[in-house]
Amino acid sequence: MNSQPARFLPWARTALRALRDLHARERRRVRAELAQIPAFVLLLAKAGTGRAWNRAERETLRRRWRGMGRLGLYLTTMIFPGTTLTLPLLAWWLDRRDAQQAMAVSEANPCG
């Protein structure tokens, strides 16, 4: 009877460490996205002054909009109770979706 808790403890420690690492990774990702907002706003304001965006700026805007969309998912998730549990779940879902999209692209383009 005493051997069962002894077998459970290493697994629980490993699972909690993995959860803590995942949470820290996602917290860094959200902070990195938030740090990009001032430059994003300045780039958006460029069109308001009558100047056109060049190709590199348009690509940057596309990447930032996608990042903001993901940030919106994170911030929406943080509003609800139990974020400690839902944020890693959301990260897993987004990573799985990215992997599926990458696989679809690689299958569609086998040479590249």
C-alpha cells in the first residue's frame, strides 16, 4: 500500500514541472506580443498621414495582426477563472493547429 504514493510522486512532480514550464513559456510569448504593440501602432498610423506602406511593412502588418489575434485569445482566456489550467490548454491547441497547418503546407508542396 505504501508503494503506490511513492510511484505517483515522481510522475506528479514531472507533470507539475512541465505545466509550470509551459505556463512560463506562454507568459513570455504574451509579454513579447505586448512589447510589439507600440511599433505596430506607429506603423498603422503611417497610413493616416497619407504615406503608403511598402511591401516589407505590409508583411510586418500581417504578422502583427496574426499575433494580435492570438494575443486576443490569450487575454480572453485570462478573463475567466481557472486561467492556470486553461492557458496551457489553449497553448496546446494553438500548437497543434500550427503543426497541422505546417503539415498541410508540406504535403501540398513536396519539393519545398
